[in-house]
Amino acid sequence: MRTTEYLVKFFNTLAQDETLKRLLIYKPEHSLDNPLDETKADIGMDWDKIDRVILKSPKTDGMDKKPICRVCMYLGFRTKSPNVRVDTQDIVFDIYSHIEGFDEVDFRLSQIIDRLSELLQDKKVAGVNKSTLRTSIYIANPPSGYVGYRMVYKFGSVV
């Protein structure tokens, strides 16, 4: 399987998860306003919405126009493994949450981090082996008005 195919599988995992999409899109009115509330409409495959909050590159421009949450995913390190047919590939997930519109209201960044962990940690997302968290850390210089967190997952990819 080619690297692009792995990226597509990871992207599809995120884009098809209704819980993640709701956490990224629904802005809370107050601290008890649950984005997962059944009275809120499903996002479904509304690509106009999805394409604003789940990106396939480390793109942060345009976030100053309207408070949002966003996940950017892109390739990280690729290292050779002892098995000549399998390399280790990292995929980086940068998560951003608007401070005043989301994070200060309901700890939205933490909720998104938890959901990504549920979707990716020790899962065979790309089919070769389980993805595992290599590292995670706050992003030191997020866009103005945002808090950011980087999670790097590794998985084996067939050469």
C-alpha cells in the first residue's frame, strides 16, 4: 500500500466519525451545551463543513475569520524498521480550538484529543499494524486566539 493510501484511510476515519465532527463544528452556547446532544443535527457528509475543520495539511490560515476547531493531519517522520519490507511512518495531527468560543466554555480541546485517541490509539486504521501514539505536546505558537495540541501517531507501512 502506498503512503497516499494510508493517509486516505486515516482521513476517512476522521471524516466519517460523527462524534469528532460534532466536537469540531458545534460551538457551545454555555458550559452545559453538549455538542453530542441528540437534538443537534448530524453533520453527515456535509463536505463544506468537514473541509473547514479536517484538513490534509498543516494549514492554519482563515481561522481568524470565525471561531472554529480544526484538525490538520500530515506526514511526519518515516524510519526504516529491522524488517526490510515494513517502515515506520508517522502521521501528525495538529488540533486547534478557539479559546474564547470553545475551549474556555467546555474544555473542547481536551474533548477532541480524547476522541482522536479513541479513534486511533492501538487501532488497525491502515491495516498493517496498530497505530500507536509516539508523542504529544502543546503547540507553542498556535494562531492568535487559539490553543493547539500536536499528536504524532506511528504505524508500520509496507515498502
